[in-house]
Amino acid sequence: MPSFRAEVHSVLKQKGFAEQSHALERLIDTIDVNKELAASKVRIYKPLGLILLTVIPMLAAILSAILGVNNGIIDGKNVGFYLSMTLTLFTILNSIFKPSQRFHEACLIGIGIERFTINFIADLEKIKQITSEILANFVEMKRNQFETFQVALIELALPLEAASRVVSEEASFSVEQGHGTHSRHGKVN
């Protein structure tokens, strides 16, 4: 499968556009970096979420068993104390970081970025004739649209409600001929 950069350059070549656009190259770099950032967050939050979701109930069950059946084999008070402190710590970590939810959000952001790149290519293909000015306007509009994913990745470090709100916004907007005015967030007016 060709890279996003190769696909963009292929479309530009098919349209007869041979000029170099530094803004376009910078946007492609930004998209690639953010795609990898989303993937790295998935790699971090997936195992952490699975561990905490598994360990917390297991510790609770072990703690209940030890405190419920104290037959003198183990000192239930000392073990119970350490298990309860560990359980409390893991519960606090899980409630603060919510890794399973963050894993889900990171996956949604990654899917959104992938959909954005597919729509980027499709929208670029819809432009009949590409000039430097049309490409510059297109790149600026797409950069503004992509900002929602950048904000979502930043907000993933903050409370999850913010990231969920950003990811749910539609990331692709139809472009005809590469013209149109756009707002700060890339919506074509």
C-alpha cells in the first residue's frame, strides 16, 4: 500500500501539477506524525487498560478470600493491609487515567485520521485543474480541518469528554474545484 505522501504526489502528477508546495509537504509531515502519535497512544493504553481491568477485580477477590477465611496459614491482617493498599492504588490509577477509555479514544482518533487521509485524496482528485493558488487554499482548508485531530490528541491527556467531542465531529468536507471560503475549523462556506 503506497504511503499517503506517495498517493498525494501521484494525484498531483496525474493532474499535471509539478510544482513543489512546502505547505503541502509540511501538512503531510504533520498528518504522519499525528497518525504515529495516535498509534503510540493505542500501544500504551491497550496493555495498561487490560492490566488494570484484570488486576483490580482479581485483587478484590483475593483480598476478600484472605480476609474472609483466616485459618492461620497466612497472617490475614498484614497481607490484607498490603493487598487493600495495592487495590486502592490501582483503583485510583484506573479512575484517574482511565486507560481502557483512552485506548478507545485513541483508536477513534486513529480511525478518524485514516478517514481524513482517504477523504483528502478523494477531495484532491475532485479538483479539475490544480494551480498553486488552488492548492494553497486546499492545503490551508485541510490543515484547519486536521486541527480537530491534533486537538483531540492533546485533549486525550485531559478529561476524556473533550476528546470524545472532537473526534465525533466530521473530518471531511466536500471540495469542488478547490475553491471556497473556510472558517477556522475548515468548514467550506
